[in-house]
Amino acid sequence: LQPAAAAKIFLAGGLCSSVAHTLLVPLDVVKTRLQTEPPGTYSGPLDCARSLAASEEGAAAFLQGAGATAFGYALAGACAFGLLEVFSRAINEAAGAGNSLFFSTPLLALASACATAFCAAVVCPFEAVRIGAVRNGASSLAAVQQIVADEGAAALYRGLGPILLKEVPFVVTKFVVFDRVAALLAAALPDAQGGALLSVGLPLAAGSVAGLFAALASQPADALLTLTNEEGATLGSATSRLAAEPRLALQGLAPRGLFAMLLSSLQFLIYTRLRDLFGVSKADLTLVWDALATIQAGPIGR
């Protein structure tokens, strides 16, 4: 992977994640309100949305935490997509050409988990600010100032454990399911290869399925993350509360499922379009072709 191509992959990943997450901030606000308010406060996502619209902030309430979201997920997206490529190449090279073909899914999952660990460390303080902004109806700047003033800067990383528990299954599931579904769709529609319909429809369809499975896989950890970021909470107290009230693990699942489907489809669509715009070729990205080339060239090389 050439440095110029790598830089473009990091940039495309950052842009696609920042744009997609920011566009979906209103849904994320509804989901976070459902999780942070006591059970029974709202009858459902629509009731929560109506309550927000009727509040003093009005429509602006749906943009709470947008600043932290845009900046945080620009960094996180660059790490997620860029480091996935870096770790994938390193892991596949270590595994060998044959193993990288026969164990492509487990190796992809391992590379995703490694990339996500870095991604979680980057996004953790921004998630704390976003949750604080939504809970208190404040701006991102006011939220970070309040958190630091009340609990110190270390409180911004209080949710690192839960965010790892959330992001690892979410990102691993997203990439693995997208890879499998995209391959199935491409194989089922050979005549559409290279067409505009497939180039747009495939990332949207595969991304939606991947997002739904990713949301289901990480929902309990997402609820734990939200509870951990309440003032004075710890991972232990949040875990105990979740164990005592298991229904809290499912609060916000409907808007989060919709959020994840839209997010993943937008991310993969924007990412593929930006990748093409930046001139990153398929050969720069596809590890399988590298492995095939090595196998086919093996006897000649020896």
C-alpha cells in the first residue's frame, strides 16, 4: 500500500464517518434521550421526538452534540477505515497467502477488532461530551467545560471500557457482514457489474444489513456506555444497574437500529464514492488479489 493511497483511505474514512454521523445526529439525540431518562418518561421514539420539538430549544434540540460528533467521528472514521486496511495487510501477510484466502472472514474480524481498539480511544472523550450535551441540553463546548469542571479531565475517558465493548462488536460485525453481503449481491448480479445501479445500490443494501446486525450485536454495551457517562457513575455501578434492570439494555433499540442501518449504508456509499474520486484503485484495497497473485506466481518465483 503506497503512502499516497493510504493517506487517501484515511481521508475518505474520516470524511464518510463525519458526514454520515453528523447527518444522523437527530436520531442519535432521540436514542440518547430514551436511554438517559427514567423508564416510562416517553412512550416511544416518536413521543420523545415530539417532546424535544416542543421544548425550549425547539428544533435546535435535535442538534445537541453535533460539534463533538462531527469532529470526533472524523478522527474515528479515519482510524476505523484506514487502520483496518493497515492491520488487514499486516495480518494477511503474517498468515500467509493460503491462510488469508481460506480464513478471510476470521482475519477480517481480527483486523477490524485491532482497528477498533484505536478508534475507541480516539472517540471516547467525544462520546462523553455528546452524551453530556444531549442529557443537559447544552452545546458541545458547554458540556466539555462542565464535565472537566465537575469531575476532571479523566472523566472524559470514564466510558473507555464500555465503548470498547460497544465498538468492537459493532465495527467487527459491520465490516464482516458488509463484506459477506456485498459478495453475495455481486455474485447474484453478475450482469450489473460496473453499472451505476450496482455501484450505488450495493453499498446501500449491504450497508443497511450490516448496520442492523451491528446494532443488535452491540446494543447492551451501548446502553452500558450511556449509563456509565452519567454524573458520578462508574463502570461497576452502571453494570449493576443494568443487571438489576435488564430492560434498560433494550431502551433506544428502535431508533438505534434505524440509525445504524442509515449510518452504515451512508458510510459505505460515501466511502466508495470518495475512494473513486481520490483515484484509489481496487488493487490498492483488495487483499485477496494480492494473495491470489502470490499463489499464482509462486512456482515461477521459486
